Amino acid sequence: MVRSLWSAATGMNGQQSNIDAISHNLSNVNTTGYKQQRVEFEDLIYQNKKLAGTPATEDTVTPVGVQMGCGVKVGATQRIMNQGSLQNTGVDTDVAIVGEGFFRVQQYDGSYAYTRDGSFKVDSQGQLVTNNGLRVMPEIILPEGYDVSTMTITQTGRVSVKVNGGNDPVEVGQLELYRFPNAVGLKAEGDNLFKVSNASGQPIPGRPGSEGFGDVRHKFLEMSNVSVVNEMVQMIVAQRAYEFNSKAVQTSDTMLSTAVNLKR
């Protein structure tokens, strides 16, 4: 019965982690480029009271043993990299990725981070940057006299604008994408940014639309891939599982109380 108390307690802790992940998903349902998280569970170690294959007689062995489990633990928080829905914003500096790949940005310390958030802006130097002022790499610098309303970005990432009211667009840069051998192994840093980890592997650069890479859509944004309906269903399942484990704790406590009171 003591084992059942601790096993049920691990179940409650596990479902609390599940609720935490679900609430995080729901809070980011409108976050551009956000990728859903899923909690994955693993069973804990077992106490072997009788091993399978133990000799039963001179000629036979026991076909199954007796193993008592010790509960559950959180094994991983899987990032689901499915494509999010596209939203037509009409904003000249918005870009969405359709397919595989990330934009690269340079952080203030000179290191690189990667994002699916294409809600870019133009800073005072005419450079394409993120909402936090991080420069998009390779650099896209708009020339003096540019008209941002004339900006065009092709599906292959070529950026051009018209300058000083001219009729012919001027190409000012080329967007590049980066993919990873194991994108779910990227380390989330907040601010819609990911960084390279030992699990993700090194970034592989390429142009949008080339083999293995998605393409880009101008004046669109990729929204979160969180399904509110699915998350609500998962929340109900997690809540009920938490309640079941709490009932197991109460039942174990009642059984212990009964055993203690046998002498009375």
C-alpha cells in the first residue's frame, strides 16, 4: 500500500506537467510560428518479486513473473513541427515559410538563432529585423529612397523594391532558410527563437524552394499549429487522470487506516 501511495503521487506529478504543457500551448495559440509541445511519459523501474523463467519443477519454468511498478515519469516534451495555418496580413514585411526550414537571425552577442516567425520590420538603417531588432541573416538592407509598399518577395526568397519612384524594381537581397537533421532537438530560447543543440545537429543552409526546403509567402504569416479543440480534450483527459491518481491516494490511505484499526 505504501508503494501505491508513491506510485499515485508520481502520476499526479506527471499529469501536472501535462497540464503545464497544455496551458503553455493554449497561451501561445496566437503566437506567430509557435510549435505545439506534447508531454511523453515513461514507466518507472519495477520491483521483481518473481522472475519469469524461474524453475517451477525439474522440467518446467514459470511462464510469467511478478513485477510491481513504481509509477510514471515525464520522459520528454516533444515539439510538434507540423505546418501552422497561413494568415494573409497584407503587411509588406511579413513572410511565412511553407514547408521545412527556419530563418536565421543574429543575436546581440553575435551568435545565431533560428525562427519560424516572419513578422519582420525595417529599422532606422533600412535593415530587415525581427520584432526585437535582431538582424535577419543574410542581411537584407533596403537602399535610400526605397518604397516599402513596393517590396516584393518571391517564393524563392528574392527581395526587391522600387527606389525613388522608379518603375523597375531593384533586387536588394536573398532570404535563406536553414534546416536541421533533427529539428525537434532545437533548444527553445523564448521570443520565438530556437538555438542549435547537440541533439539538433548543425544547420543546413539553402534557398527557399530548393530540394529539402520549403518556400516563402510574401504578406503572410504562419500562425501557431495549436488546435484549441484538441488541447481542451487533452486537458479533460489530464484532469481526469489526475483525479484518478488522487483517488488512488485516498483509497490507499483508507486501507492503511483500516489495517491500523484492526486491533480496536
